[in-house]
Amino acid sequence: MSLYKLVVRPVLLQFDPESIHKFTFGFFKFFQKFKLIRAIVSAQFRIKHHSLERHLFGLNFPNPVGLAAGLDKNAEAFDFLGSMGFGFIEIGTVTPKAQAGNPLPRLFRFVNDKALVNRMGFNNEGVEEVVRRLRKKRTQVLIGGNIGKNKLTPNEDATSDYIKCFDALYPLVDYFVVNVSSPNTPNLRELQDKEPLTELLNQIMDLNRSKEKTKPVLLKIAPDVSESQLDDIIEIVQETKIDGIVATNTTISRDGLSYPDRKVKEIGAGGLSGQPLRERSTQVIRYIHKKSKGNIPIIGVGGILTKEDAIEKLNAGASLVQIYTGFIYEGPALVKAINKELIRK
């Protein structure tokens, strides 16, 4: 058992999830300033091997294991996180204006199921603050920019928010993820419908093509979609010529939780991540891969708690994977374990 699981995790679990997250990120932010400390952490967790390298979207990923959006929302600790062995870090979701998000408490653990429920609501410090931090980047870690709309922006004006974020982040990130699938911003998932989604992606791609060099653009989708909706999404991706799909976001379903219904209902609304999401996320990946005949690159995310879970996603058709809840429960040793297993195979 790793030191993290033996000593660190039991201590972290004694505290409120969001409070301990802020404390931990304060630690990360402080220590990432020091090259020597980053090097020590990197020596412990980073694995380099030619078989791990992936060339995708015109980018060279040193390994296929990334950190999903949601953990480093404000681009505070990407350099330190990158030293933990990740092949890429996705920051955000970022909105044009800073917003507080939903009322506290809004992050909950289901420890027995290695799961989380969150209803954060795109809490972030706004794109200008994120840009300021990205300009101080100290390492070569690949950065994805996950972009969304402000809560008070009506859906008919949503495109403007995404365009503002794209324009501001364009010089500083390696790829973009358009997030229309969070369950925690009212009516956001309506943007997954065929007409508004096509319009949104076309406008982003028009702006992208107007730049000196296009950046990869991916779409993050919900797991709570039907096969007919997935068919529409595949068609939209092909029509708008975006670069791929991130599958999947958190789920509004509570299937797979072992806790009493009373406990689950007490916690209330929010997106469920972690182990209970694994199977559904893999199903979505497999469906997209098969239906598109492997022509749509996929970043697989959802319920990766072990090296076997990551291999399952890759075998289902994902080109890259991301972890979030798995990182919280298993620590950076999970990244190392996945990469070691990929080398072994």
C-alpha cells in the first residue's frame, strides 16, 4: 500500500472535502515555485518510455494519462500536478467572469464506493485571472482549457461566453474542451441539443480558423444521453470538424451507490463521479468508437480507480484517459501504476 493511502488519505478524509481541497492546493501552489521540489516529485512518479508517447490532435503527449478538469479550476497548480507524472493537465471549467458557484456545502464523499457528488456550479475566478496564472507557466506540461458559460448568461447568449474564453486562452493552452455537459449549471445541458450545439461549435471553429494556427477543440459530453443523442453528437462532431470528444462528465444517476437511499437523498442534486460511473462511461466510449468506425479521437474519463479501469477505457476506444476522483482516492501512485502497466503490455 502506498504512503498516500496508508497515511495521507486517512488524514484528508477527516476534513470537509472542499476545505481540504483548498488547503492541499495551497500546499501545491507554494511548492511548485521550487524547481528542485518539482524534480524530486517527478523522480518519484514520472515514467518516461517511448511506448507511452501518443501523437494526437497534432500534439505530442508524453503519456496518455491526464488530469481531468475540475481539480485545478483556476490554473493554480498545473506545474506541480504535472510533476506527478501526468501526460497533460486540463484546467477549468473557466467562465468569462468570476463566479462563486453554488451554495455550500456542494462537495460530498461516498468513501465506500470511491465516489464523489459535486454541485460546484462552475465556481472559478474568471478567465482573466486564469490567463494571468498561465502566463507564469514554468514547465512544458501540456495544458487543456475547459471552457463554459456564466450561470447568469442565458443559453441564447452562451456562444459569446465560450468565444470570450477561447479568445483569451488561445495563446496559452494546447487544446480546448467545450463543456456543455455539467449538471450543475441550470439548463446548460440543453446546449447538447443538435441545433444549439452545432451553432456553438461552428462559431468556435470559425474563430479557431481565423487564428494563425488552429488549436484542437474537443466536446465534453454527459453520460446521461441516449443512443440517438450520441448519434446526433457523432454527426455534429463530423459536420463541425472539431477534433474529438471527452467522454464523459459526471452523471445525475445514483446507480451503483451502496449507501441507503435516505443518505443519498440528504445530499441531493449534483454530478456523481468515481467508481459507480465507470461502466456507463466505458459504454459511451465504446459506442462512439464503434459508430464512428474509430474516426473520432476520444479522451476517456469516468470511474478510473485502478490501472485495469484505465486499460478498459483504452481498449474500448479511448486514445487518452483522464482521472479526477481516482486521483483523490488513490493519489499520484495511480498515474504511475497505469503507465507502468501500459509499458508492460
